[in-house]
Amino acid sequence: MEKDNPIPEQDQPSPTSKHIFILSGQSNMAGRGGVSKHHHWDGIVPPECQPHPSILRLSAKLNWELAREPLHFDIDSHKVCGVGPGMSLANAVREKLGSECVGLVPCAVGGTAIKHWARGQHLYETMVKRAKESVKSKEEIKALLWYQGESDTLSYHDAEAYKGNMERLIHNVREDLGLPSLPVIQVAIASGDGKYIEKVREAQLGINLENVVCVDAKGLALKEDHLHLTTEAQVRLGHMLADAFITGIFASSQSCCSIA
């Protein structure tokens, strides 16, 4: 599979703000907006996703650098990444909450089921490691953003077990980061690899834990593969995630999530 050239590593600025978001899950969080069926990204970056000096990302090498699309190019590195929801979220948060820096920690990997994110698995441990690295200078993790579940629609067993597995993941992340009230914003899937989409959606929408909210992707435009969100849909999803954070979690808690 031919891949687009990776983005050169930038100079390594350090975030001056406390608005850090962990972006995790599978391909629709990693971003496939603008990626063709021939595995080529069209390079189109909407205005809402343009880079800004106040928006940084944690690279695969654990360095802070200027954030730009595609955010997950060196994380979901075996696939071609395009536009995801992260940059539109970050720009919306920056605009609505002032000029403070937003730090994005991409962790999503396409084609992964929730079992691949269990404690002890490589993806889970890497996510926790990256989250801890992001707050070494006493910044604050504002939320874990989670968009995953399409790969758990293939079997009834996986779909039936999804709710318990997701609740366990939330508990484990909070415990391992020492953040018992870490906000989690999950996305209810709009598509899937199998026939149990509604079963997984039911699980996602039915989770009732403190500081966990769900944004519904159903109705957002899908690409011709009927699986991945279009670029425009990713922009919209980013705004939905930002609204969920600003009007819900941020407004109600104003709490700090810093790892000791």
C-alpha cells in the first residue's frame, strides 16, 4: 500500500496551557477524511482544521510539535490517515475558551477491536504512556475522547460484551492515570464492519458513569465505503465533541486533571 510522505517533525514547543485531550479508538478517530479507495489522501484541509500556533500534538517520539492534519500520521502508521475530528475540536475549544494552548495526544489505530485496548495490551499501555508523558510539565488532561466499536460489530458475542469492556477500560484508564474523575467523551458509532451495529450503539449510549458523555455520530455523512466519515462529517464531529466538552464537562466541573 502506497503511503503519503510523513510530515517532517517540527521544532519542539512546549504547551503553555492545561487543555490536553487524549484522542483514542480506531480509524474514524485516526481520520480517514479525504482518503480515497486507492489509499491516497487528497491533502484538503478545511478552514476549521487549519494549524494554529496554540495547537500542539504529541508525536510518536513523545515530542510536542505544531499540530496539523493528518494528526495520526505517525501513530496509525500502517494506514493512510486523513482528516479526523481532532483539529476541528481543538480550534473550536481554542476559539471558545480563549487563546490558551490545546495539546492533542493522538493514540487511535484503525481496525482495532476493544479487546486490543484491554489493560496489558500494547495499544492500551502505549495510550497510558503517552497520556502520562503529556502531563510531565504539570499540564492537565481535560478529557479522553474515544471513537471505536466498528470492529466489535462482527459478532454477537463481541457486541454483547462491549458495554462491560468499555466500562472496564474507563475504570482502568482512570486508575492507571490516577484520575478517578477523568472526563470521557465517547462517540456512538455510525457504521460498522458487521451486522451488530445497533447492539454496539445500544451499549455505548447505555453507559451511565460519572463524567462520561456520549456524542452520537449517527446521521453524519459516510464515504462511499459506508464505514468512514467524510471530511465534512469529521469537521462536524469535532464541533460536536467540542460542544460536549465546553457546555457539559468543562462548564459543570471546572476541575483539574493533573497527574501527580
